[in-house]
Amino acid sequence: MLPDSVRVISGPGCPVCVTPAGYIDAAAEIALKNDAQLLTFGDLVKVPGIRTSLEKARAEGAEVRTVISPLEALKAARENPERKHVFLAVGFETTAPATALAVRHADEEKLANLTFLPAHKLVPPALEHLVRNNCKVDAFIYPGHVSAITGMAPYRKLAEQDVSGVVAGFEAEDLIRAIFAIIQACDRGETFCLNLYPKVVSEEGNLIAQKLMKDVFEEEDAAWRGIGSLPASGLRLRPPYERFDAWKAYDIVMDAREQEGCLCGLVLTGRMEPQDCPLFGKICRPENPSGACMVSSEGSCAAAYRYSMGETT
Amino acid sequence: MCLGFPAKIIKTDGSEALVDFLGVRTTVSVELIEGACPGDYIMVHAGVAITKMPEQEAEATLLVFEELERLAGEPLNG
Ligand code: SF4
């Protein structure tokens, strides 16, 4: 559909895909060893860890329940006070405020049977990493719903470093408009930073959510699957909320190794197309994924797989 | 997990709201937005309203969701 001169490359934009493999193992271990119920977003269930997956842990007897909101985890813990619950808190700035809200409520209600296993990630440090590592794009398409929380400030800062981009929504029409705007702006040869999603994204972002996130979390260096550790790119609970931290409550550390064979790291940083991975479509398929990018419906490899199958049928 | 959806507030007590998304009613938190009122359109993510939306824009987005639902042949919010 696009002319050959325009290439759209996927980046580290799927929160499930950037969650380190060791996180999955840690969650499974908590459930199996401590008899706690895991509450997770559905996308995480099939993601392979290094040794296991939540799906496999479930088959071994772990209780893994899918939820669509951290507030559902809160409800589950309230309804079953005898049972330990652990919410798998992954996601970008869009989801972190919802987790912060759940932590705040759990604190107010003095809930003793709910903890959180935070692996939230922040988008701007990942963008800065790509820029520092000579990611040669003309412009970024910034994520609309993340930007609803952060506002335009992170992108204005990138623009000062000569990095261009546009904030866009998620519908096909939004993306076409974004690509069109980028082509036009590039022709002018100046750095640009445009908000094409003003119905959802304001200049300052969601100030209530930003404040709540700051109150509950503090930044820490965090591991990204396939990319490695990035400074101040993750969130941990601040000391007043430490008792809700499942890492501490269950005394568990994350295995920092990468999962073997999968080249998601290259895909996530735009250095390889999914189709060029030797496992793509052969061993690695959505029903039997080798890497996280093939699992989540937003993963680059899953999208490329669906698209390439659609073309041949 | 990143798919936010626009919804219309049916009623609210200021912290929770009953909302309508393509005819399905669900309860979401409105604690992170200011002055949520019945009739407002909001963008919901992970069970929490992250921003208010102008009515016209929200309706246009809902139409796209309806179209997607029709193409997929199954409810998107199931
Ligand atoms: S095709 Fe599979 S193994 Fe290869 S990069 Fe994608 S998810 Fe990883």
C-alpha cells in the first residue's frame, strides 16, 4: 500500500514483548512455591520465559487468572482474604497509573493479601536509547495512549536533540495521516514534533495520573527483553508502599539472561524484519511462539505472521 | 493489552462510573480524570479512564470499532 520509499519499522512498542523472559519465570516460581494466585493480563500467559511460561505453570498447578485491570486484582483480593494474590504489573505509562491506583487503594484498605510484581516500563528512555544507538529513522510515530498520560514534554525534549516525530492514534486512518504528515514535514527539512491525536493527547498530559505515578513509584534501571538494561526506564514501589512489592515479599530476583534462539531484540530495535528471523513461521508461530513478539496481538512478529498468511490464502 | 477503548459514561459517583462501550456496560474508575459526568466520553485503558474525549471524535472512533467488530465477526470486548 505504501510506496517503496516509505518504510514503517516497528519499535519496542509492545509492553509484553519488552518484558524480560526472566520475569515470567519469577512469576511462575512465586505461584508454584508460595501457593499464590497470579493475576495477569491475558497477553502474558503464553509468553515463553527462560524455563517455563505461565501456561505451563498453570498445567503444573499454579493458579493463573487473567484480568483486564489492576483494579480487578484488588477486587479478587478483597473477595478472597484467605488467599494470597499477586498482580503482574507490566505495561507502559498507560497502565502504570492504573497499577498505582490499585496500590493506593490496597494501602488505604490495608489489604494484606495482595502484592504487585512491577515490571512497568517508560517509553522516553527507550526512545533515547534508539536515538543514541543511531537508529536511522526520519521520524518516530509516538504512541497515542502513552502520550495521553505523559503529554508532549518528552517529545519536545527529543526535538531539541533534533529528533522528529508525531503522536498518532491507533486506527488505520490515524496512522495513514501520521505517515502523510511525516512525509510532508520531512520534505521541509526541519525538525518537527506534532500532535496528531489532540482528541486524546493534551500538551501537558494527564496531571493527576502523573502525580499518582510519582507518589507511588520511583524510577529505576530496568531490563528490556532483547535490549538490555536502560537507565531510569522502569518503576519500583517507593518505600512507603514496599510491603506491596512482590519481589521483596517473596524474596525473588529476576534471571537477567535472554532466552536462547529468539531474535526479538533485533526486531524490537528495528534492525531486523520479523520475516528475516530463521525461526519465523517455521518453528515460531502464534500457536507455538519461540519469542514474545509472536505472542501478543501487538507483537511485530505476530502482526507480520498474520499479514503474510493473509497474503497467501 | 494496549487497546484502549472509548466509552460513554451512563452514571458515576465521581470515583467509579458505569460506562457503555458498543452496547456493553462495564464499570471503570474515573479517579484519574477531573469532573466526570454522565454523557461524557472517555478513553479507557486497563479499567481506568485516562482522558476525556470530545463527543464527535469519540463517536467516530466507536464507529471504527463497530466496523472492526463486524469484520472480525465477534465482539471485541468479549
Ligand atoms: S519470529 Fe519468533 S523467534 Fe524470531 S524474532 Fe520473532 S518472536 Fe523471536
